[in-house]
Amino acid sequence: MAQIRGTAGYNLGNNAPSFGGPSNMGRQDATNDPSPLDAIREQTSKIEDWLDTLSDPVKPYLPAIGRFLIVVTFLEDALRIITQWSDQLAYLHDYRHIPNGITHLFLMINVIAMTTCSLLVIIRKQSEYAVMGLAGVVVTQALGYGLIFDLNFFLRNLSVMGGLLMVLSDSWVRKKFAPAGLPQIDEKDRKMYFQLAGRVLLIFLFVGFVFAGDWSLLRVIVILVGGVACVMVAVGFKAKWSAIILVMILSIFNIIVNNFWTLHQHHPHKDFAKYDFFQILSIVGGLLLLVNMGPGQVSFDEKKKVY
């Protein structure tokens, strides 16, 4: 542009640049060529449209399914405490050295909190208080059962927390009015950042999967594909179909690895497999809410709409 402006006022014959000349036409064609990123976006948009078409029949039910799956691990845990009441008391007293009266109170509060808060989440009533109650259960159980320094437990429960944050975001999306005393912009910002935190926390389960189990070629392929999908979910780039990929990977993994129904009633790993099975279901529920709501405003998917 500096050369064009410098010679624009002088008649230099054939040396003057021509806007219709081959060099400028080549430059214009180069400008019009799509970049590799644009080509990837075009192809992924086609895949996303195809997935949207396939999911149309179940899309109206995704929020209800997602919310139920998120709390199903808490409902299973409450039922397990009730059916194994004496074993739970013995473990807390003998191994955790908690006095008898406090062990009874601890289990009763956990059962009541998990059952009540889970039902509130399912029926979309008082979601803020329900999520706080379930988050409190996660923390108190980690302390009570001595699992707070267990890496696998920690990563899984981070993902469960991410699902609970998605429940909060979903409840705020569906509100017609902001809570009393809070301006609308605050409600919007709060929903935006909770969606970001929720989708980032959801992928921590997959981080735990990377460091657990035996290595094989299939495992490496799953880790590579799932790892790319996790990064895309975290940054919000094609987050919907990346979440669908993670839902499929986790569902297949859950059925193959955590098939507790095939184990004998007194098998030592039956309860662990059942616990892991329902925890993964909860994280799948959070991913389904992400599929339904989208990644939110703090994401590449939203930024590219602006620019």
C-alpha cells in the first residue's frame, strides 16, 4: 500500500501497477482461499448439523435425562447406605474411629440430604440449595470416609461437581426473571462463568482414566480421541459434538469395565464397580446438559459468532 500511495500521483508508464494485472489477481485469489481452520470449521459444522438432525427426537428430553443421570449416583449411594447400614456403621467406627452416636447422625444426614436434594434437582425446584446440599455431601463423605487424598476419587468427584454446576447453569437459563435484588447483568455473568467452570470440571474424569488401568493400542486410541474431545469441550470449540463423543466413549467404557451386574453377589469388587458405574452416569448427565445448553458465552463457539 505504501508503494501504491507513493506512485499514485506520477505517470510512470508501464511501470505503474495495474489493479487488473496478474499479480493483484493472484493476491486476490490467495486472499479468497479458505484457511485450514476455516475448512475444519466447515466440515465440523456439517457433522454438527447431522448430529443435531439425529438428536432432534430426543432433544426435548435431554434436560430431564441429564438432570436425572447427574443425581443417580447420589440416589444409589443413599440406597447403598440404607441396605448396608450395619456395615457402614462398623467401618466408620472401627476404621475411621468415629464415635457411635456421630456415625449414626453422619449416615442419617447423608441419606436425607442426598435423597431430598436429588429429588429437587430432578423436579427443577430450589436448584441452588439442592446443588449446595449435594456438593456438601461430596465434601463430607470425602472427609468421613478418608478419601480426600485418593487421586481417582478426587478427579471423579471434580467431574461430578462439574455436572452439578451444569445443573445450576441449566436452572438459570430456564428462569424468566433474575432473583430478587440481583440485577439482570449479574445473573447473566454468573451463568456464563458457571457454565465455563462446569464444562472444565467435567473432563477431569477422563484425566483419571488416562492414569488408571493397563495400556494397550485400543486404550491409546481412546485416550487420543477422548483427549482431543476434552480439550475442545474445555475451550468451547465445537463443544456440543465433542461432548457427544465423550458421552459415547464413557458409555461404552462404563458398560465394558464397570459391569457390576456380572459379578457374584459377594465379589469384593462388586460395590466398587457399582459405585464407579453410577458416578460415570452422573458425568454423562452433565455432558448431556452441555449438549443441550451449549458451551456458553466464554467459548470459541460463541466468539466466532461475534467475529
